[in-house]
Amino acid sequence: MKITAYEVRPDEEPVIRNLCDKYGIDVVITRANLDENTVNLAEGSDGITTLGQSTYSNEVLDELKKMGVQVLASRCVGYNHMNVEYARELGFKLCNGSYAPNGVAEYSVMAILMCMRHQKKALYNTNDNDFTLKGKMGRELRSLTVGILGAGKIGKTVIKILSGFGCKILAYDVVQDDEVKEYATYVDMDTIYKECDVITIHMPLLPATTGMINKDAISKMKDGVIIINNARGELLDVDAIIEGVESEKIGALFCDAFPGETGIIHIPHNTDIIRTEGMPYFKLKYLRSFVNVYHTPHMAFFTEEAAASMAACGVDSIYEIMTEGKSSHEIPC
């Protein structure tokens, strides 16, 4: 058996190599993304594994099919980059990664607290030897209502953590969970918008959720609402977000994911210029100029525990399908 692993970070390589040695798998490891120029590296492989920046274009998938590749395994939980419909037409088995929700959940609660306590302004001012308190008065979570959009594994873990702060918690999800009901009250999305001081998003990216935080949604929210997006960038309507920040309807925004980040995140750009005028990332650069807007490089997931689990999923899912015909990591139809 042979696999090709694309986009392999240094921290992933030992995990991938050790598992391949354990299973007797030949492995090709590359830091490069999968695309039209690197697809040839998969020649002779039974499966490939990537992260989220690779290109699963029709042309790339056609080439992989010709090479005899059978399994496409994303080491990410998200798989909106995988061209799922066409890949299934060609007969590929598709898998995605999994990891404990704690890292993203803890990061989301940290983001809420940073926004509430004006940490960007506080750190900037302190580094500039400005030790005044002007503009830094915060609020306490116990006096606020927090809305959770998406109460799956990550959202539920956020809810459990927040329950210790004593805040009122409202949750929205298409599927209701009895355990969530112990800590939060299920409501519809409009109620979240209208009643919550803080809204943290943990929804999957689907056609129905793309751009869901739009002008209409924001207009229903409380003045000064805090919005946290550590899920998928495309859940945000960028122009509506900009308008909300400019008008101060949005009191603070924390984004670990932002539209247009593909090909930019997880790559150093400190010595070059990102020429993206008119594109979503250019708008993010504008948003970042606001002292109440926080942006991090899609790192909420990035803990030692989660990174090791994701790397293992990439190998395990291919091995399971090639030896047993199925995997617990298969993407449901």
C-alpha cells in the first residue's frame, strides 16, 4: 500500500511516518499543496491526504482517477475544499479528520473574554507606555447572554465551559441534544440575534449557511454585539461585517477564519505584499485597522493533541478503507 501526504507540517511528519511504518505503508511526504503541478506525486498511491489549502479541481481529480488513487482523505474536519460531488461521481472514497473539540472551544471562550476586556487596545496602549484606563472598561460574563450558533461537538463544549461563568446561554442547532439542554436553552436563530450580547459561530459551511451573518442578520442584533467566528470564513458576508463595524453596531469582532484566506493562511507573508485589492482579504486588512477587530491565522484547532489526531486520521482512514472497505472517518453521503 502507498499513500501521498500533501501539505504536511513539520509537527505532522513524525506522526504520519510512524503510522505508515506501523501499517507497512509506503509514503511520499511533501510540504506542497495538491494542485495541477503536484498531482504527479500521487502516482502509484492508493490514497492521498491533504489539509485545507489543496486544490481538488475537476482536472486534478481526473488525474488522480487515472493514476488509480481510490481514497481522498482530508486531515481537516472541514471538507468544503474537496469538490465532493465530482469526486463521488468518479467513485472516490472521501474521508475527513476528527479531533477533540476542546481546543477550538477553549479558544472561542478566550476570544469572547479578549473582546469583552478590550485586550487589543490594552496591549497596544501598554506597549506604547500608555497605562490609562480610557476605553478599557469591560463587562462580566455573568451579566450577559451568550448565543451559540451550532451546538455540535465544538458548540456543546463551548456551552459547558461557559456554564461555569454564570451567563445565560441560548443555542441554535437543527438537531437538539439532551446534554445541551442541561446548560442552555434552544431557540431559533432570530432569537439568538435579538437577545444575545455575544454570538459565537460553530456552524458548518453549507449552501444554506454561506454568508449567513449578513446585513439582515446583523440588523436584528443588539447594538454593540460581540461576534466570534472560529468556524468557516465564508459564513460571513464581508461587506455587511464592515458596515456593522463602521457603524459600531458590532462592538467587537474576532475572526480565526475569514473569506479569501485560502492560499494565504499558514504561509509567511511578512516579507512580501499581498496584492488582493478588491478581494476579501484586502477587506480584512481594512477591518484589522479597527481596535475592536481581532484576527488570527486559522489556529483555533492548533493544539498538540488535535494536530496529532488530525495527522493520524489521514493515514488511518486510507488504511481502513484499503483493508476493510470502510472507515469511521468517511464523509457521509
